[in-house]
Amino acid sequence: MVFDLDGTIVRFSIDYRAARADVVRALVKMGLPSSLFSVNESTFRNLERAELYVRSNGGGEEDVRRIRSLVYSIADKYELEAAKTTDLLPGVLDTLEVLRGMGLKMGIFTIAGRLSVDRVLERFQLRRFFSVVVTRDDADAIKPDPAHLRAALRGLGVDAEDVLVVGDTTWDVRCAKAAGAKAVGVTTGLSTREELLNAGADYVIDSITELPPIIRKFHS
């Protein structure tokens, strides 16, 4: 099994609008046109637009890396602050114990950065459940690009068709389907039941505690 983190296992209390505004200001200060960006779009959607613009206007990969590093550093700042007040979602620890007792290999793939993820895993003593943790810093491309999930699958040593991917966003679902895995959408985060189903989720649940029966059915 591969899990998303924020909205699926924990809830980060991030001021997303402030983070997006900081990112947009930084990108414009680097000389990119302000018309490319919106504080109503995710940080990583704005980053994607910045990278595309740079590549389309003769910039090289070193320019792209510099922009990505700047955006990631801003995101790190907000995530590290949020990690101080992050909460576990209800039923997570008990469910993970049950899943571990079923002998499942488990991993995490998240667009959060390594610094905040390590802090959250240590704070809640979650690391013992997961054989691999793939953050945005560990993948060549992040979800919904399937490269993000495939990095986690390689770490676990499993094939996509044998995996359930659990996440709260349409990005998680789309990533799972693109990689050839089954997708479980959970309504504890950003996306609604309808949005998750429309994205292609094979199952939609309202709590992570509903996972064990699905897994038994999946492996029957």
C-alpha cells in the first residue's frame, strides 16, 4: 500500500494562500510575468507554469532547478511551521497497526518536503509503519505525474497492479491510475466523493478506518 500524507494520515495546518502569495512574489521578482500565476492555484501548479515558461523561452535546466529550489524553500518554511501543530487524523494509528499485522508493505508518497515530513513522522512515531517515504525532494516529478508513485513502488519492490494507493485528492487518484494501481479516495482532505470518483477512484471511503475490509477484498 502507498499512502498520501497530508489529508490522508495527518492534517497540516498550512496557510496555503499566504504560501502561494509568497511564491508568486518570488517568481515575479525573478523576472517571470505575473500574468502566469494565481494565488488561487496550488504552489506546484504555479511552479509548473514557471518551469514551462522558462523552457519555452530558451532557459536551461539550471534555470529550472534554480526556480524549483526557490519555490521549495518557501514551501519548506510554511510546512515546517505547520508541522508544529499538525494533527493525526482519527483512527490512523489503530488502522496502521491492523494493516501492519496483515503483513502489508507500506509506503508514503507526498508533495510535502523532506524536512517537514521527517518531523511529522518522528513526532507521531509513524516511521515504523513505512518501508519507504518519497517526498517532493526524492522524485524527478511529483503527482499527478506517475513518476512520483513509481519511485515509491521501486522502494517497496512491488508491482503497481498489486498496490492500493490511498489519498485525499484527485492528484492521488490520477497518479495511481496512470501508474496502473488501484486507487482509494478518502474524503478527509481536499477532494469530495464526487471529485474522487470522477477522477477514477476504485473505492471512496470517509475514513482510513474503512481500509481493512477493502484490502481483504482486494487480496481475496
